[in-house]
Amino acid sequence: GGWGGWGEWTSCSRTCGYGSIQRSRQWIYGDGMVTNYTYTSYGECWTKKPCPSSFLSTSFLRLHYEVHGKWSMWTAWSPCPVMCGGGTIVRKRLCNNPTPGKGGDFCEGNSTEVESCNNATCPVRFLCNTKSRNIQVRNSVGDRKISVVVVLDRENAVPSRLAMLPTIRNRKSGSVKNSMAGVGSIVIDATSKLRRLPFRMKCFLIGIAFVSIYVYGSLFFTITSNHLKEESYLETVKCPACYGHSACIDLKDGLISMKGWSRLRFLDFVNLKNVHVGEHDGIQKSVILKKLAHDRELQQADEQICLDANRPVTCDVGKNLMKTKTGNDIMRNGLLPVHLKGLSYMFACPTYNLLDRILKYYKEKMRANVNHVFSRDKLQIYGTARINQEPLLLQTFPASEGWPFPKYYGACGRFIVVENGGDSMEKYYNAPFHVRADLAYQVMKIAERLTNTGGNFVLYWTDVSYENLVVDSAGKVMVVDVENVIVVDRLAVHKVKPSGYDDLHESNFDDCGGRNCLSFSTENLCSHLNSDHNYFAACRNLLSKYANEADIGMPDGLLHDMPNYAKDDWDLEHLLNECVHPSGGEGRLKAKNKLLQALDVLRNVKDHKDVVAGERL
């Protein structure tokens, strides 16, 4: 038997923008019998009509299995506010049975019903005084007496609206004339004093009033609002020049919200890194929300896209990314390594193997439930790489496979949502030595993990600092900033065989005038199967005395002020120096093994009293 012929392509699944099409064929036995075994092929279609709605339009959200809302039961009628003269009563219902979600429709009909109540005319007694041309109306309701004095217009004998002054008096509290007169006197006195103030003082007070209203209004608005539901804040309209959309549903449903100072939008100008702390109610975990660039950097990236597309710098980047030379080529020929080369450290030496791995692990596909990667998805990968490589690296080398990075929970527009890994390592600079030894041990194991256990890929650190590492409540170390990680494909290096490719590449030490720095060559790293660079980076910029951060009060590295037993019994200071500036060939690798052994012991010595004087560990 064999596969039969292909059927016709289905019509496009969308009426605007990009959609999907599919066709099928069936397995036919040798005797001609058609079976139920069906093979379906998916394709992409372009309607030649851009969608007028935003990225989070209803048609988009329907791809994620929408939930349509239904009304709850009506509440009881509210009590009538009056006993006579006519009032209104209200009853309500909520669209929460279930609540619409994932782009589902809201309930049809009204959420409120209003009816009249107690329409009987109230009993009224009139006392007329023709001399004063006033009419006093008294209405007794319950234990209260309501008096309304109506002053008639002297010429037309009609009530003047401005002169209708209702007062309410409780019989038990006595007359209100004196109290009302007192209030009027206070108001007149305050007005008189305000008029006598100098003009500048009046302006000053008015300014203070406006500033107070703005500050308290902004504070109230930001505390009570979830800005992560706003598409303008997420910048989803800029997709595919964005990070993706897999977290948009959770954000739109309010499952993810900012916490603490991050809720105060008017403080965003001091949050230059655009990093926010949040809470994911769906998984009951603390998360970090990142824009991965300063606002000015994002603006420059948008302007460059517009320039590459031969458009004004204020163009719509979401529509014009495909009109750039590279974007147009991706739409025509698919995503190739040459399209990504040089966009970031991750793509210093991109290969087809790396590209295949990116596509395999990519979570931001337009159709999450389809294995096919559409052209728009590939264009979005290119758009992400132009801004920041971090979302791609966190997906391609996930924490679930043991990589020392935070878990990636998704993206929406120009925000990504990742695991909150804990406190910055700088918090532990003055911790007890056994704690710092444990952190140093984990840092060296991370360097080993990046170098040796990635299969065909090796990842190289190029930005190692206290602020790029965090420690969780259990003491586990994690790398949280992967913007500058280089990815090298060992299979490609072995296939090309550049000169000296199978020799150990040893990073060169540079004192940098006593400052903290890290020298490296992407060309050398991309042309060798093995390198000691990660161990050099960890020792040079974090653990040893060369990791000098004196300008922020942290000189001599994480392992500063080491106890004598660490120096004498394990020669720790010498091993760190060898790791940074080896005295012989392959000296860094030899020092690395001894360093790991020493730190593994020292992290378990919790007090210097554990070591008897004159006794070796």
C-alpha cells in the first residue's frame, strides 16, 4: 500500500492577517481499500488584508479556547430609599457563571434592572404669609420635620430656583438656625482671609493643591489598577517586533500582577532596567517581569527597524519589520543563520543546529497547539534577537533540563515573565565564610555545567557580576542575566575544522589597571572545541582578589578575608590566583579541579572552632 493523493487545501482560517491552511491524504492498501489513517499537512496563508484590531483582538484570543460568560442569579431588590413621593429600587447580576476568559464573549443583556417604588403623594401642609411673599412648606415624615422656604419672585410671583433653601431639623436636636449661622460665619471668615493673601501666596497654595491632587490621584490609580492588562503598556501592537504572546491570556485574565513599588507607575522613571516584581496567582509563585532594555534602547531599536524598512522613524514597527531587507527575506525563504549572525552574543557564530534547537523549544508560536512554525513565528524570533537574546536563550536551554537559569513562564508584547530566583549575590558579600564558600562552589559548578554538560553546545559567560547572580531561600545560585552568553556549536566547529580547533583555548589575563573586567575573543571561542573561559570568568570577576568592586564597597572578591585554615590547609588563595593567572599550560583546568575539592570541604566547616589548633582538615 501507500499514501493516496493530497486533498485540496482548506480555506484560510483567518479573514485578515496570517492564518493557517491544511490538507490531508489517506493510506491505501494494495487492494485499493482506503483506510482511516490520515496524514495532515499544515501551511500558512496571507489574506493580504492587515487586521484592524490590536494583537490581543478577539479573533486572536479565540485560538486559545475561549470561555463565554453567563449571567449569575439576580440579587434581591434594594430597599426603597423613600416612604412616599416616588423612588427607585435596583437589582443586579454578574457575568461570572462562568466569567468570560481566553477571549470569550461577555454576557448579553443588562447587568442592572431599575423599578419605581412608593409612588404615593406625601401629605403636605401649606402656611402662606402674603406680606413677606414667602411660602413655608412643612412635611412631617416619621420623627423629622422638613421645612422648605420658597421665596417668590417679586415681579412674576414664581418660585426662584436659586432661593429654594431646604433645611432638615431633628425635633430632638432643637433648632438649626444657630448651627447654620456658625457654619456660614466660618465660610465667610475663611473667604475673607484668602482674599487678603498676596497674589504669590495664592498661586503657591493653588500649585500645592494641584500637586497633591496629582500625587494622591496617581497613587490611588496605580494601586487600584493592574496595568498589565493594558495593551499600550505591554506594547503588543509592536509584535512581531516583540518577545511573544504566550503569557497574554494570563495577563489579560489578571492572573499576573505587579507587587510592591512596581505597582506605582509614576516611579517607572527611576526603574531604568524595567525589571518588576510580580505574583502569578495561577501557579502561586513570585515572578519577575522584564522589558529587557531601557526605554531609550527600545526606542532606538524601533527607529532602526523603521530606517531599515525605509520608513520614517515613527513608523509602525509591527507592520514594517517584514518590510526590512532581512524581514522580507525571512518571509520568502525562511529563517537562516545568516539572518541572526551578529545580532547578539548568542548569535556570534550561529549554525543550523542552533536554529533547529531554537525552533524545537520555541514557546511563542502563533498556533501553540500546532507543531508547524509559521513564517510569522520566524520573523518574531528575528525581532526578539534584534532587541534582546534572553527570551530565546531561556527557552532554548530551559531550567527544566538542568540549566542554571530561571524558569521561563512566557511573554506578552515586550514583557517576559520568569521565575523570581531570589536575592542578589551582593547581599552575601559579608556572609560567614562557609556560606560564601558554598556559593563559590556552586558558581564553579555552574561554570562546569556551561562548559561540559551541554552536549553539542557550550555556553560561555561574558558578563559575570554579583548583580547577575541570585540566591534563593534554599541557598541555590542561579544566573539571571543571560543577555551576554555566547553559544558555540561544537559539531559545526568539528565539521569546519579551523586551525587549532582541537587545542584547548586558554583565556588571557588582563589586570585592567586594578579594575574588574573580563577580556575574551568571540572569534577564538567560536573556533575551538574546548576553552577554559568560564572558569577564568568565575575566578577573575567574582571569587578572587582581582574581582575588585571597591567603588561599591566590595573589594577582593567573594572569598575575601579567608580564614587561615583555608589558606594553609587547602592553599585556597594560591588556587584562586592560578585560576585567574595560571603559571603553566592548562594550569587553569588543573587549579579548577583542586579548587572544587577545596570549596566542597570548606563549605561544610561552619565555624573556625570546628578546626582544632594545629590540626589539618
